[in-house]
Amino acid sequence: MRVKTWTINCLVMLAFSVWKGPVGLRNLCGVGDYNEEMQINPQSGEIYYTTRSTLIGTFKTVLKGITKSREHFE
């Protein structure tokens, strides 16, 4: 019973990390930024999210910076 439970838990965690991990499919192939972690302010009860930019989004930002730099240089 213990081996079965551990095996299922490991498979679920593996599937979860393949999708949402730092080098997961969501980060590598996603187009837009996504909310990574929900945090609650204990004093005010306000909920806020930390966002993570994807690899493609970061690459787009770099290309925009290069374009602006070239336009400014000319």
C-alpha cells in the first residue's frame, strides 16, 4: 500500500513539474505571462500574484529593446 501511494504521489508531482516547473512546458512554450504564486498579505487580507514571464515573452522583450536601440542609434 505504501509503495502504491508513493508511486502515485511521485507521478503526480512529476506531471505537475513538467507543466508548471521553471523549465516546464508552460514556461518554455507559453506566449503570455502567467500568475505563478498566490500570496496573501496577513495585515490587510489582500491577495496578490507573482507573475512569471515565459521564454517567448522574454525573447519578445529583448527584440523590442534591440529595435528601439537601433532606431535611437540611427
